[in-house]
Amino acid sequence: MKLLTLPGVFVPISDSWMLADAIRQEAIGPGSQALDVCTGSGVLALAAAECGATTTAIDVSRRALLTVPLNAIRHGLRVRTLRGRTFARVAGEQFDLIVSNPPYVPSPRPDVPRQGASRAWEAGHDGRIVLDALCDEAPAHLRPGGALLLVHSSLIGTDATLERLQRAGLVDVEVRACERARWAR
Ligand SMILES: C[S@@+](CC[C@H](N)C(=O)[O-])C[C@H]1O[C@@H](n2cnc3c(N)ncnc32)[C@H](O)[C@@H]1O
């Protein structure tokens, strides 16, 4: 899928495409509701929309939210876009599929950047600030039988994510796919 990215918007890399492939293997289609948190260019939202799901895309970046409709039009798809942190803009809503490729790179600063391109990848000393919020909050936004697909580097702890998701109440928690990748930014 060819995508435009406005300056400052994260350009999809190998883990974006790995997660897009996993979305295509989910049993979603017309009548399903999908949510992409941390959407960037909209690559994952568009993969869900391509499957026929009614799709919402969330990001903190204004430029990302200008980019998503451009890519949606380019591919003849529709995506609802919302600006905000994690699930703040979808309070009370539930989805059949939630996907996210959050910022997960450990950073010298303890918090997340409020602006700039590094907001797309830096996530505190342990790289887990946004990921942990997703693990904790996603279950409340899943319909019965719904699924959450996340991607992150094994360097920040796969077991920590699996345990956190189980503690948050999810069942059948597993690593679906792994890929060797090189950070080349
Ligand atoms: C690693 S990029 C992923 C972009 C795209 N999903 C992909 O796979 O190519 C992370 C994105 O998350 C956004 N972001 C960072 N913190 C966020 C938060 N707390 N809530 C929502 N979006 C956030 C950034 O602006 C950036 O677009």
C-alpha cells in the first residue's frame, strides 16, 4: 500500500507492515468496528478499513490527522479521525478490534515528548509509557470476543506486556508474530 506522509509524520517501517498483515488475518469485515490508536499515516487503520470494518484512527499529532484522510481518499476508504491521547476521545465506545503500534523506544527523558518527530517513538526511560496505558485501558474498549493487536520491540519486555494484559483481564494472550528488525532512523 503506497502512503503519503506529511513532514513530521511517522513513515511506516517493518513492524507497521507486520501488524498490517496480522490485521488482515483477523475475522473482521462489514459490521465490525475497528480502532487504531497511534495511527500516524493511518497505515493500520486503512488495513482494517480495507477488510470492511468501520474504522476510527486516533493520534496526538495534528499532522498525522491531516495525513490519514489523504491516504484514505487515495485508497477509496473511509476512516474516522480523532485527536487525543490513547482512549480519551472514545470514552464509552467499544470495538471488535483494537490495534496499535505505539512509541516504544527507551529515551533519556523520563516522560514522553509533547511535540516534535520523536513523539512518534520515544516513550520514557523504559519505553513503556504509552504501551502500558494501552494494556491497562484497552480491555474496557473491547466488545465481547474482541481482539487487541499490539506491536513493540522485545527489548522493552514481551513478558511484561503479556503479564500486564492478563492482569487487565484479557484471555488467550500470546505472541502472534516475531520478526528481526533493525532500527535505522
Ligand atoms: C510509532 S508511530 C506509529 C504510526 C503508525 N501506526 C505505524 O504503524 O506506522 C506512533 C504514533 O503514535 C502517536 N502518539 C504518540 N503518543 C500518543 C498517544 N499517547 N496517544 C495517541 N497517539 C500517540 C505519534 O504521534 C505517532 O504518530
